[in-house]
Amino acid sequence: MHLLNKFKDIDNYTRLSIIIIALGIIVRLALVLMYHPSGDACWHLSVARFMADNFKIPLLEPLGREVFWEPPAFHFISASFYKIFSIFGANAAEFGFKLISPIFGSLSLILTFMILDNFFGKKVAFYSTIFAAFLPINISYGVIAYTESIMTFFVLLSIYLIIKNKYVLGSAAFGISLLSKYNAVFSLPLIIYLMHRGSKRKEFLQKFLVFGVIAALIFFPWIIRNYFNLGNPLWPFFTSVFGGYESVETFKGNNVSSLLNIDNLFTLYLGIFGVPEGNYQNIFFFKIPFIEVLFIVWLLATFLLLIPALFCSRNKTAYPKINMLILIWLVPHLLLVMLYVVNTGVAYSRLLVTVVPLFSAAWGLGFSYVLSRLKKFNAIIFFVLAILILGFIAGEFVKAALAGKAWNFYEKDFAWARENTEKDGVFIAGGQCLSYNLNRFTLNPTAENFGKADYVWVNQNFNLDRRSILDRQTLSLVQSRNYKIAYSNGQTGTIIYKIK
């Protein structure tokens, strides 16, 4: 009753924002019930499970990739959840560490409202929260087990604490964000601006010194670890500068021509609206009736949703502030995208998750202006907005349901391997996701690895992770060696050969 009374006493925009955030949290928690890890998430969760089971940080253990180099905050927290939930059984443990992204994604929504309230006031913060809560990329990375969820939370926490002049706590939060993902460093210009704002030179230098020392004490042990183990503090990046351990994962940073590829802009756009990896081909992965028509309708809906953002500059009071934030918050992250394009050839939309509050602010300012100019049509505008939001949410649920069903099709194969092979057994199996699903070490299908493995996973139709499909030469090698078939499933097409 006391909480209900407090809720009634707060202002309308804060109260409405709480409702929106609560709905956003419900959507994320509902999606996690349907979600099955894929892509990098498989690797992150395999590492977390290994840490929980073995109480150590992996390095060269074959957990879906050759090397574990990623800053480990996400994995530490996930491993802790896995261990706690394992009290209630293996299934509970698997569910436990899938809660990390929904929890931190939900907390980031709260911080988004609080930060934008400080910048633009409660009205704009409320409208911005609507956009942030239901933007597909923000829903996706508030559900899937990627490190962006924790990094974004701690970056936003650092920004909020700096705004509130809590520099020591803000420094610690930023240090943890760096220990979640290197990309956090691209939010540093905004944080420096916030510390410098309203401070005299000496005061600013003192603040920045404290900030730097605390953040470094948290983050530096990890890059020192990577330097001694991999020969490069920032491995796998900048190997052309620092050198270091040689692997297929290393980035040389010499793919400059990719910056001229216009397709990368389309990839970014699609990724922001929930297309996995921003790859339009993923839209047609599942055979859905009228998918081409649905795609066109969906694309038009994305354009319609973005219309209010075009009017953000009409707010003359907020215009200089939003321009400043674009310069010191968005531009560094666009440089980050370009850095990845040079290294990988691909523009990853997840690199922009940290600046979703800025996108939301631009949308909120524009939406506020549109409502003020079209007062007679406000009811219609909110109705159209509700339809768009429901459509995007439905898209996320359909995507999760279809992907979950596709992965569950192979669950009998995964279960047999978990129940009938040695816990320390090693599989020849490419890609990141078989290690997670089999709960076994996996080695890439190269000739030299066959002598190190106990089993070979063969499924030439396993399109969920194409890197697991054997090339013709390797498949012929497996078949010519007369390995014993330990398991076969005609329905899924899976064969597991026993080597030793």
C-alpha cells in the first residue's frame, strides 16, 4: 500500500515511464523463456559454464573458439548465476545464466530515463523511454547473451554517477564497463565532457586523475594478462602493431576498402531493427508464407517509426545540447563501427547499443514537437505508435520462437552426446554453438586435430551454424577411416563417430 501511494504521488511523466519500463521488462523476460543461444552467445555461455564448473578462467581451452581473450565481467557474473541456480538442477542452471542480459538490459532502461531526465526533462525522457524500451535492437541485446548488455549498463551507470558528481563510483562503474568489453572506451569523450562541464581546470584535472586511476586499477590486470599470455594487450586487435599469438581470430586492420561498401549502411539499419547480424538473408532463413510482402511492410514500418526523429532540431532549447551529444557520443561510436569494418569487413549494429539513449533522445525531442504541432491528431498518432510497437514486439517473439524450434529439433542429438560421452570428451565440430549444446570441448575439423579428439560430429544439413558443416575433403577423410558410428539420427541427419 505504501509503494502504491508513493507511485500515485510522483509526477505523471515519471509514473508513465515506470509503466513503460515495466512493460519493457515483461517483454524481455517473456522472450528469454523462448530464447536459445546462437552465434557469439554460445561462446560466452560456454566460457561462463566452464568458469562455474572449474573455478578458473580459460585461455586455450576449445570452447567454441581457439582463445578466450574477451574482458570477463559478463562471464564472471554469468558463472555466478549458473552456480547459484545449479542448486535447483542442470536445467535451472542453464536458465540462470540466460537471465543476465534481461536483468542488465532492464536496468539500462531505468538509467536511460534518469540520464535523459537530467539532460532534457521528464517529458522528453518519457517519450524517449518509449523508443528505448521497444526499439528491436535494444530488446534483442536485452535478451541474448552478449557482453553488450553488461557493458551498456555500466557505461550508463558511469554517465549517471558522473552527472550526479559521484566521481569515485562513476570511475568504478566505467572500469567495470571496460572489463565487460573494450568498446566502452568510446564513451569516454562523453564522460570527459561531463566531468569538464562547470569545472575549473585544476578541479577537472583532479577529477580526471581519480577517474583514470580507479578505472585503470579495475581494467589493467586483464590487458596485462592478455599481454603475458597472448603477446598483445589488446589481442586480437592491432596484431599488425603489437603482434602476438597467431590465430584465425586475429584482426590485421587492413581492409580499408570495405569503408566504401554502401551495403554496410543497410546492414547497420537492418540490425538496429532486429535483423540478426543485419544480414537481410537471415530474414528468409525460415520459410514463412508471404515473407517478401511482410518484409516490405516491416521496412515501411521502420521508416514510419523514425519520422519523429527528423524533427528533433525543431526544439530550439535542446538543439545545441543534442548536437553536442551527437558530436561527443555518437561520432566516436561511428568511428568504432568503421574500425570494425576495416578489421572484419562488416558493420555490426550491436556496436551502437551504447548510444541507443541518444537515438531515443533525438526521437523523444522530435515526437514531443510533432505532438505539440498536431494536437488534434494526438490520439491517432499514439494509436499508430502502439500498432508499430506491437508489430516490432511480435517480430521479436516470432524470431525467438522460430529459432528456438529450429534448435530444439536437434535436442535429442545434443542430449545423447551429453549423456553418453565422457565429460572431458573432445569433439571435432566447427562453429561456436556445438560446444555449448554438447557441453563438451570442440576442435575445428582440421587434419591435425583428429589426433586430439574422441568424437566427430557430422551433419551436412546443420544450417544453424554453417561452420560446423564439413567440407568435402574432410568428410571424405572421416568416411575413409572407418570410424565406428556411436550415434545416428536419420530424422536430423546427425552422425557421431567415435575416434578413440
